[in-house]
Amino acid sequence: MSEKLQKVLARAGYGSRRELEQWITDGRVRLNGQTATLGDRAGPEDRIQVDGRAVHLAEAPRIRVLAYYKPEGEVVSRRDPEGRPSVFDRLPRLPGGRWVAVGRLDLNSQGLLLFTNEGELASALMHPSSEIEREYAVRIFGAVPPATLEELTRGVELEDGPAHFDSVTDAGGEGRNHWYRVVLREGRNREVRRLWEAVGHPVSRLLRVRYGPVQLPRWLQRGRWEELTPEAVAELLIAAGLEDRTDRAHPPKKTRARGKASTGGRRKKGGRYR
């Protein structure tokens, strides 16, 4: 059976389908000795190369997911023209694959970022049809009138169309700073900030605390990562509509460690896991 080339490469952990479509357009992918084009399909017997290196598709790898606490000042990009630090600089090496970011956070935002070696999972989690919830803690200067909070959940017109929060919850605060928890189901560029700005209340601090069923661990320090347990990865696959792949969240039985493991790895000092 053959599948679209970008889907085959995404399942092999080379990136999200959208990213891989651009690679194909840029001529970085070859299929059976010829430069691949969008629309090409590939099967087990086909020869695929990315940037001149052969792609091995014999066995799909175990699906892995990292939860990373992004600090302010890091870009969600592998290369930055301005030389700013990248979130990818802090991630562990992934033999035979690469980490794919699930969504983005802008330079001045912090909080939970998910990374996976399964491009199809990343694509499904980001696709609007999945309606995956994202939850943020936002700091506003001063309390916001109830009528404005209602407007934010009812809908606000932005330059790229109407948008709204599914919920807005008062989280208290000290002095003139006030915190709110907001939930929405899409990931447009800077959407949380733009919604608050549209009603006259710019965000002074933004922290993502949840993506789908995955919460930002309270003990995780900024700039550190933690690998999700196989059970948590399976739950994420189900949320993304990929129930048929939950068996790939678990390592082979012959290599699975005995005993209880709550993090999918041995904990090291500083909250980092391997």
C-alpha cells in the first residue's frame, strides 16, 4: 500500500506534514532517484532520500512526547537569523529522528511546549478539526469588567476573523496586577494576546499551562523537559483521534523495565529526565 510522501515521512519522525510539504516543494526530498513533487506516493519498496540521506522505513519507532517548560526569550525555531536561543537547543538527542514542536509560543511567552518524534501526532494536535484545548494563565494590569469578560467568550473580531475564548476564569492577583485563566481550541498566531488587546487590556505576562490532556508539571523548572509516560502518550493519541496508534506508545515488552515508573524515565537532579 502506498501513501502520500509527506505522510510517510511524518510517520518516520522527520517533521509535521506541513513542514514536509515545504521540504518537497524546496526539492530536498528524492523518490527512487528523482526529485519528489507534491502528490507523490510511496510504499515499503520505494527508495526515499532527504537531503541526500536515505530514509529507513522498515519499522515505525515508538512514539515519544516531551513536555518542555519554555522560558521567555527562546524562539520555537531551529534556526534564527538573529542568533537568539532556540527551544531545540535544550532537547535531548533523538537517534534516527528529530523532535517536532506541537504549536508555538512567541518570544515573550512561556510555559508548556510539547515535542514528539511522530509528525502525524503533531499535525493532528495542531489541526483545527481536532479542537484540542489550550489553557493559558494571563496577567492583566487591573481587574477587567464582567461585561468585557463576557465579550471575550461571546466573540471578538480580529484582523483574521472572529475569535473567542471557551472560558475566562478570574484567578486573582495582588496590587494592580490581575490573573485570568483562559481556554481556547485553536492556535492562531498570538491569538490570546490579540484577543485581550482587542478589548483594551494588553497582556503583560502569558503562560501556557495545558495542551489537551497534558498539564505543565508543577515541579518542572523553566528550560527543563520531562518525557511523558507511555500511558500519557496513549491518552494524547486518543485526544488527537489516533487511537489506532496507541500500541506504539509503549516500548517492546522485552525491553520494558520492571516496577512502577511515573515519568517514562529515571529522574535526575533538576527535574530533567532521560
